[in-house]
Amino acid sequence: TFRAVSQMSADLEQKGSEGERLDSAPDVSSGKWFFGNRICPFAHRAWLAATEKGVMGAFRYVHIDLGPGKPAWFKESVSDAATVPCLWVDGKPVFESDICAVFMDEAFPDAAPALMPADAVDRASVRLFNAQLSAKFPRPLYALLMNQDADKAEEKAKGATDAMTDVE
């Protein structure tokens, strides 16, 4: 499975029906904006949180190409770090995937389900798990997905498998 995913990654197009493409920077001074990318696992985190809460429809989703296709206006007008995901809500930015995900729960408290437990100790356990996941998983997964060297495919697959096993 990892080998197939690794070989597919080179062929993926950064297109998606889940986001619109803009030729210029939008006016983010009002409304709710979600800037993401369909192949970015960090953007997935925030998108999944919004989807689980049932609030993704409250946002205007803008697809941002990664790499050399990233629009210049994105860094200039939306995200100084030029990373996805990022949110803009009535002119105020929210950056970083884990923070965007938490934002979804806090900004829409009446939307069910709650993403975090009510108990403070249980919330701390979830935060610990998320921190460990963030520290251990993205790097080996990206190494696998972005690998273009067939001789390193097994090594990259093992790294991703080891990271998933460790997190599990």
C-alpha cells in the first residue's frame, strides 16, 4: 500500500472540488475563509475538524497550490508563512493546523459533536496524543509520499509504518 501511495504522489494534481481557485487575494476583512490544499495532511486536520463539526459550509474554501504553483498573493495578503491551512474570520487570522482544529470546536460550541471531552484531564490526554502524533508522524509520511527514488521506497515505507505503529 505504501509503495502504491508513494508512486501515486508524483502524479497527484493539486485540484479539488472542495476548494475554489482565485486569481487574486480575496478581501478577508469579513466572512469566514478557509485556505487549504487537498493533498496536505495539515490542511486535512483542520478540514476534518470542520467537517466533523458540520461547519465547513460556514467557510468559503479556497484551494492553494503547494510548491512553485502557490499564488504570490497568498503569502503577500493571507499568510506570511505561506502555509495551509489558515483561516480568516471577520478579518482575524487563525494559523497552524492544530490551532485551526481547536478553533472549530471553540468557535462553534453549539455544533455537535464536541471535538474535545468535557473533562479537563481527558482534554489533556487528547492534547498529549495530538502533540505526540504531530511530533512523530508527519515527517516520515512526507518522506514516503515525496520520495522519487525507487531504491529508497522500502526504507521510506518502513519509516511511515514504524511511525504509525508507534503512535498506535
